[in-house]
Amino acid sequence: MKRILENTLKEFNKLPGVNAKVLVVEQDLLKRPRGATIDAIISIEIDGKVIDLPAEIMKELRTAQIPKIIEQAKQNPNLILLTDKYYPNLYKALTDSGVNYADETGRIHLKAKGIRVFKEGTRNLAVTPQED
């Protein structure tokens, strides 16, 4: 899980004008208390605008887990899901549900508090700060 966190933040930091870092991590990411909903708090800065995001970290998201993630996103505004990889049909379900996500392959979808980051692989890149 720690690897997923580090690698997804590296993907953010490859983007021009972006600085991503961990603010808080659960004491033992591999032995999270039952019922805990947040694995870490990450900070994303884009061109001077900073947003702190609660992060859920999962290895290989599956279709059956989508309802739980959507519920977590409702309880934790601006939640971002970090994972090693997604199956292609899950991107649309997450996007349609307004869930932010990033994975180790470099795919990023973040829309929160006036910041938008969308990255599909290494070719399509859009990073834009928005006015509130």
C-alpha cells in the first residue's frame, strides 16, 4: 500500500506546476483498523493553489468495491482513490459518480475545490487551476 501511495504521488509530481506530498499516513498502512475510511491525507499544490485530500488506497480495484468507494466519497468530500491499476470499465463508473482517482500507471482524475487534473497515460495532459 505504501508503494501505491508513493508511486501515485510521483505521477502527480511529473506534471508541470504540481507538487504532491503526504501530510498524514495511518500508523501502519497494512494493518488499518477495521472500519477506518481514510488511509492518508495528501496535499496537492498547483501553481500556488493548495488542496488537502483524504486518500483511500486500494490494490487493484474491482467492480464489487465501487459502491463502497462511492459511499466513502460522500462521507469524505474530495476523497481520492489511489490504486495500482483499474479495469477499464471502472474509470467511467468512478468519473460518473464524481470520485477522484489516480493510479500507478499515471492515470489521474481530480476535480476538487477549484482544481482539475486529468491525465490519461502519458499523451493526454490537462492541468488547470479554476476560479471558485
